[in-house]
Amino acid sequence: MLKPVTISEKAASEIKHILSNKNIPADYGLRILVQGGGGCGGAKFRLGFDKQKEGDLAYTEQEILVYYEKRQLMYLMGLQIDFEERADARGFVFNPMQLKRD
């Protein structure tokens, strides 16, 4: 199965913590949402928890069920979800994966 987005260990730990401590139903997975994508602003990404919907693509990454809409694949391909904790903010970030060259 195609895995367009990877999840870092730190992000996976935070997602699992949220799933277990925020009363998220067991049949919900991590939904990756793409907003925008046209024009100069580029795509913006959001995360949420949701049931699988008709037409969603799904895969498992770091033991986390992930859902996304097929039409959003081109915006998601090659991204990694990470979790940052800084003095001024903490939260999930989307980073492009580094391509390995031989």
C-alpha cells in the first residue's frame, strides 16, 4: 500500500498519547487534510481524528491508521509529520522528506 506521508517517532508518540487520553473512539484514525493548494499560498495541512469515509485511502504507519482523500495525494506525497516542542510553541509540523541519492 502506498504511504504518501510518514510519521516520525516523536509525532507517533504524541498521536498515540492523544488517541489514548482524549477519548477518541477506537474505530477512528488519523485524518490528514489538505486545504488550498492553488495559487501562491500553497497547500496547508491539518490533522484530525475521524472514521474512514467512502472513497478514502488508508494505510498504517507506526501502528497508526491514517486516512486521506485520493484527490489530495499529489500534495501529500513525500511529507513527514513531525512534532516540535520549542520555547514559544509546540505542535505538529509537515516536513518534506529528504530524497536519498546514490
